Amino acid sequence: MLTATLSGQAQPNGTDLLSSDNGDGTFTNPIIRGDYPDTDIIRVGEDFYMISSSFACMPGIPICHSKDLINWKIIGHAYDSLTFLPSYSMEHELTAYGRACWAPTIRYHDGWFYIGVNLKSDRYIMCKSRRPEGPYTMYPFKDELYDPGFFIDDDGKKYVTHGKNEIRLTRLNDEGTEIMTPGDKGTVILRSPEKYSLYFEGCHTYKRNGWYYIFNPAQGYNGVQMVSRSRNLYGPYETRLLIDDDINYARAGVHQGGYVETAEGESWAFTFQDRDYMGRDMMLYPMRWVDDWPVVGLDPDTTQITPELASRIGRIRPGKGVVTYRKPAVKAKQEICFPQESDEFEGKTLKPMWEFNHVPIAEKWSLTDRKGHLRIYASPAKGFEWARNSLTQKVSGPASTGTVKLDVRGLQVGDFAGNGIMGSVMLQQGVRRTADGWQLEVHQSKHVDDKLMEAKAIRPTDGYVWLRTEVTKRGTVIFHYSLDGQHYERFGEETASGFWRFLGLRHALCCYHHTTEKDSAFYTTANLSKAMSGHADFDNFIIESSYRGNHYDALARIDFDQYDDREGMRLFRPQDYMPEQYVGDIEPGAWISFFNLHFDRPATRLKVELKARFSDTVIEVHAGDANGPLLGTCRVKATGGKWSLQNFKVNIPQGVHKITFTTRGSTEGMKLKYFLFE
């Protein structure tokens, strides 16, 4: 719900600020700045439903709902838990990180919702329900079907396309609950095209106008999206390149997706994109049909949008994605929203954005043992990575904080409770009960035993401690704490973490008792559920972020990778697995646009951090597009190969403006990192 206006910008409530909806008829990719990998989307009437992989998180396969493909809310999960393997429950200290749920598919037919998914190194399962949010009934198969694309033909017959490099087709029974012919490994119907044999997988299968289509990602220089078509489901298929673009994240490309049609007849392609610490984020692209081939990136039909939006969107090239673009032209109404939420734990059931790290021990957590609190009982564990009943939520990006109010009075000596970050480096800030009182601690590990990094004795006021985890746009984690909920102090070192075992960063509320017990039989649900322990009470968990679509505070630093549209330049990342980027390979006449720069007061100066080889390079600042009124001319000084913060005169009135930077002169070797107005 839009509630207020600030600098001409309508502001939603809470985490709705994180929506990719700009509030002006446009959206900015990624659609969800958070870890929603292996996305699949369907439409039923005016409603869109999206699912994604959840790996070892329980409940599994979050189901999201939207009316406009842009704003999403989690409404349920496909299953509560998995019981087939001991690792799903951390039995005997085994774990299922990077396993379990891989690449689910959702389809709707004849009143039934079907969600099929492969459990890596285990089996394929089908989940069925009459309601999109569930509950679902699970039907386990005996075989694996790798990266499966569940497909229902016009006659109701059900199939799965699956495999890697060799795509196979397997027929299911009419109910979709088992393979039609037991032991059928499937018929090879499609092979990866030459030069694209790496990661040719992730099938999404459709039928349209008598043609069968299979969407597959592949790996060329970067990730790309392919599409194959045939008049016969069993082939032969012809394959074309659909999307080959880094969008606005250098050396990332795209991976695994499909398409969906609106009730109004528009087609939209979707993929995910690897974004390091943020995980794999959903992307959306306009798509058209040309001679029954899908084409991403054709010029839009400007009759469907206002002239103002048409002028702002710019040119779209075939095979290329978009950064900021008009929203799907749907008639249904949809409020601005975001899947991840703050929580005060007032209900009797968990909000659906929460997922446990592996299957929890039911007796060791509660929302009713103390009203208005999440209580986690401390089970023995040798470290955070093996702590049972850790409750997780995806980190919201590109930068946000998660603050938890924690009552530590129920801890027993040796118990530890806090808010951790799951990632390539496991990080924790929390409180340990000692024989002398309480100790604030920061731990980290690279998937071995935890290492204590910082510690200090504290005296919690009325038993409460506030723990704040800040995830920065640099992909680093900074911890803060407070003893009154008002004044926070930084604690511990700023540490980089990132993508690990197919997951982006996650918050994790945890409580466990550190033990050095070596007997794996000790770490069983039956044993741990009986173990005597203390407990931690989590009063609330609050997410905060200043991010808002493509709206920028012009008087603060704005990185050039936050652009809305550009031409004649490339993005570069100086370091793999880290998000910092700059603009380079700048051609004379190149331009880069930012749609919503908010000026709380007039600006007379512009600062740009850049590198320049020549002193005859010129940057022009225009209102609107590259041909708009000139607001300032920036004559660049050569920097001798070093980054330099240079100052220029401009004249920009108060208000909200679209600003375009253009270049001329000797632009060879010039690089642009960030800018701000004063």
C-alpha cells in the first residue's frame, strides 16, 4: 500500500521498499533482489504462481503469488519436510547442503496444481494439490529425473523432459504420480548444440500453436538461454539462441528459465542470474513471437504504453535483456509488495518466508511456549553449520539489515544464541551463557569447526540484547549490537561471505549448545529431542533497507552499475564473486541514463570517480535523454592510470529528474565508477 510521498516518490511500507516496482509504470531487473533460483512461473486466470529451488531448507519449494509478474508474496510451500535420507534431518551429523530440492516445475491442469522436482542423489517427487498454496500430497518416485521440466500435453498426457546435454523424455501415468513404464530412463529427444554443451539442462517445456518448445540454459562465454522447437514432442528439434546478455551484472549472463503469457496476450521470458552474495535472482524480459519463434528484446509496441514511458525505455535489441522497462500490461490490480518480511512472531504458525536449515526437531522450537516470541531450545552441535532448528530467511538486497531482539535469560551455561549468516563463510553474532553471566561473541568458519573471532562480557538490560546484521552492497557482513534497542555499537570485523552450495546469503536465528562429542550416533533426532537444554526467546526480527527500485538520492553516491539504460559501453567486475563494477570500453557518443534522481535542493556541482587516458574527454550531463537540455559539461583531466574524483559545474533544479550522461572526444581507456551531486 502506498502511504506517503517523499521527494515526489510514493513510498510503500516496510520491506515493500525492496520491490522492483518503481511506482511509475516501470520495473527494474532483477524482479526479486534475493535468492530465488531455478524459477518457474505459470498463470491461472489472472493469477501468476512462481516456485523456486530450496535445497536443504524446510519447508521446501516456496510458492509465490502475483497479479503483475513484478510484485510477489509467498503463500505456501510444496512440502513441509523430507524424510527419505538421514542427511535431510542432519541425522548422525550428516548434512544435505547443496542437495535435496533441485529445479522444480509447476503446472496446472483440470483443477490440479502439480509441482515436480528432483531430489539430487535421491529421487523425483510429484506434489499435487487443488489449491496453489497447498497443502500438497507428495508422490515419491523410485528414480531420479535430473533438472526436470514437467509437461502436460493438450490430451492430458503427462511427461518429464530431463537430463544434461542429452535431453530425455519420460512418460508419466495419467495422474502424474509415477513413471508410466517402471524403469523407463526416457528417450533422447534433444542434444546440446555445438559450443553450448556446458550446463545444457534445466528444461522448461511448452506447447503453442502446434509447436513444442523446450527452453534450456547453456554456457558459452557466459550463461545464455536457448530455445528448441519441433512439431513432434519426440523431435527432431531445431535450436536457437534466445538471450545472450549480462544485463547489468558483468560476466554473469543468464541461466534457466522459460516464458509465461498474460491474460491480455503478452509474452514474458524469465530466467535467473547469478549475483554472488545475493544468490540467483529472477529476471524478466519482454518477448515476442516471430514466425512462431520466441524473440526476446524486440522493440516494444509503443501503442501499449504512454509516450512518456516509451521515450524513457530506450531501444531494446534482439537477444538482449532490459534493466528498467514498462511493467506487463495487465488489468488486474496488484499492490507493491516483496516476499521477505519482518516478523514479530505474534501468530501460532510461522510466516511463510521462514525456512529451517534442514528438517527441524519439532519438540525443540515453539511459537506458543511464550506468546509473541519464537523459542528455540538448544540442541547439542559442534558448530553453527550443524545446529538443529536454525530458522532462516533469504537476505534481501542489494543492501539491508536484519535486527533481532533476543531474550537470553533462558540460556544455560554453554548455550549460544544469535543471528547468523549462512554463506561461503559462516558468520555468527550471538550471546553465550557463561558461569559468570553472558558473553557477546562473533564466530566464523569456512565449513569446519567454528572459530571465535571476538568476545566481550555484557550485562543485558532485563535480559534483552539487540543483534543487528548488516549486509552491504559490497557483499560484506558487519555486526552491531545494542543493550537498549536504541544505541548500536559495531562489533567484530567486516567480513566477506557469498554464494555457497547453490544458496545466496541467509539470515539464521539459532540456539545450540556447543559440544565436542564425536560419536555420530549422538546426533540423532531421537537423542537430541530428549537432551536437556536451555532456550532462547526471539521477540522480533526486523528487515530494513534504503533501496527503492530505480529511485536514487542524487546527493549521495550512485554507482554507474545502477543505470536504467545505456549504449556504447560495457560493465566490468574487477574481482570474481564480488559485486563491485565499473563502466568501461566507452565509445564516443556513448550514453547512460538514470531515471529517477531525487534532488532535495538544487545542485551546482557534480563529482565523478573515473580514470581517463586523455584530457580532451568530455562528459555531458543532459536532462532526459541524450538529446535533452544540457545541464553541464565536464572536461575530464587525464589521471595517469589511477582512479580520480573530479569536480564539475552543473545547474540542476530541485525535483525528480531523468539524467543522461553522454561522452565525446577521446574516450579510449576511460572508466567510470560512481557519481554524486552537490
